[in-house]
Amino acid sequence: MCISLCSGEDVELALARGRVLGFETAGPARVACEEGSLWVTGPASGDVVLGALEQITVQGPGRVVVQALVASRFAIRELGTAA
């Protein structure tokens, strides 16, 4: 699955266990796990596992990949590019 992000707007998603989402970000983006457990990897962040109520800011630009380790709900927000 691929999505498009708009700076400053949350995109709320749910993934079943084992499902993967990839997206491109022009700048930093926040991935916030609301429920479940996610594996996240992106530019300069390496591999990170998030549990419920945890979040990470992934530096961009580049591709970010999110995989649900269990059924999960999460939000993504592109934070904008530096001027």
C-alpha cells in the first residue's frame, strides 16, 4: 500500500498483522503508534519497534516503511521541510 502525505495533516491508518505500508516523505515525518506494535525503518532512523502510545520522528527525505507486528492503529504526519 502507498499513500500521499500533506504537511501538517495526520493520516490515520490501521494495518493487520504482517501488513506493510511504504511512503515517501520530503522532510521529517512522525509515526505515532496508537494501538498494537509497529516496526518502522526510514532514512537515518534505522529499525525501530514502537509499542502503543510510542512515536518516532523519521528524518527525510526518503522512503519510510511500516510493518504491523500485530494488528495496529497509527498516525503519520509529515512535519514539513526546513526552509
